[in-house]
Amino acid sequence: MLGFISSSGFITILAPLEVFKFMLTTAFYLAFSFSINNSFDARSDALQKEKAEKNPVAMGRNGFKEGILFSSCLAVTGLSLTYFWFRSGFSIYLLLIILSLAYSAPPFRFKSMPLMDLISHGLFFGAFLYFYGVSASSGATFQTVLISISIFIYSVILELRNHLDDFQVDLSSGTRTTVCWLGYEKSLTVLKVLLIFHWLCISAVSVFIYPGMIILTLFFTVLFTLAGLSGMRFNRYLRLADICTCILYVLILIREFNTTIFQPGGNS
């Protein structure tokens, strides 16, 4: 929604139906992504009670073929609606479907390829998902490219965190993620480095788009530094990063929304 609302501006007030249409196409894409992932992750999810309870295929409530058929219906429905409602975003939506499929399903199954698991997740659950919102409402600008880079890094961080949590299960199930390839400690170091890049990137984005946010950015920088020096538990530190990231994205959204409304001849 970040890309769609910030790019469409005043249309979000005058045409809420367009927002609903966009949310619906996005929902079908997300549903497809999780459904196809459930189908091909049934064996590994069955090893974790918490994940198995969220996966009907792993629990035996649905068969594998049923999962594939249901996923296909979701993808076709989403593609059809996007073609009729947001044709300018159709090519990116199709690319999202293909990447999401390749992430979970053989012969590619990117989630079991070191580095590709992080890169693909950063694209189909990050930068390209944001660009779908942008392309469905207007078009890419230099600002949107900067934001997409920030979102890509953050999405990679989220995937790396997920793989760190699943390290033992992935090892036992034979899933070859980046964490299994590098090892837990090295992957943890990579995560910390990515957090630094993420913070530098989102700071640059916020200051470039809205110079008035420099004070808030500096405040968050000091907050992160003090939190790190205080010996805060790393999982709490990550939650703090999530909260600060969301705050800055929302402020960027508000800034872009106001600019679209009040700029001369904007969105006419």
C-alpha cells in the first residue's frame, strides 16, 4: 500500500473503490505466495508444531494436489483482476507471481539456494511489491527508486531473521538456506551489517524526500546507538528496528501524500 497511496495521492480520498481494488489484487497475490509455499513446505513444516498448525497441507487437512490447484486459482484470479483494473502494473504483478512460484517450487526453489533465498525475497516480498503499487497508480520516480532500495534491504533482513530462527529445523530437513550455508554465527554477523546498511539507507531516503525529518533521523540514530551499547537483548533490538522503520515509512508516506495533494497541478 505504501507505493500505491503515496503515488496516487488525492485519489485515495476521491476514489476509495480504487484502493479496494488494489487491496484485493494484492490480497490474491499474498494468498498465492503463502499457499504455494505451504504446499511445498509441508514436509519441513510438519517438523515444527507452530508452523504445522498454520499449514493445512502439513496437517493433512488438504492434499498436495489440492494445495497446488487452490494456489493456481488464486494466481489466475489475481492476474485477471490486475489485467482489467491495473493494466499498467500487470507486468510487475506477473513477475511477482513468477518469482513467488520460483521461490517455493522446484526446479528453482530459490529458498533452498544460498543468497538467492535472500535476493528473491527482497524482490518479490519487497522492492517489486512496492513497485506494483507505484506502477498501478502512476509511475516510478527517483524518490520511489530510493524507497524501493530501502524496502529491498529490509525485506532481506526479515528473511535472514526468519532463517536464523529456523536454523535447526532447516538443517534437519535438508533445506540449504544462506544461514545453513554460512553457519549461524557468520549469518548473525551479516544480519548486523545489513541492519547498519538498512539504517543508513532509510535515513538517506527520509532526509532526501523530507529534509525536515533529519532531526527525527538523528534521534533514531542515537537511539539505536545507545540501545546497542546498553547491551539490549538482540531480539528486542530487532523489534525496536521494526518500530522505527515503520514510523519513518509512515512519515515518508504522509510527506509524499501531502506533496501530491498540494503541489501546483499535482494529480490533476
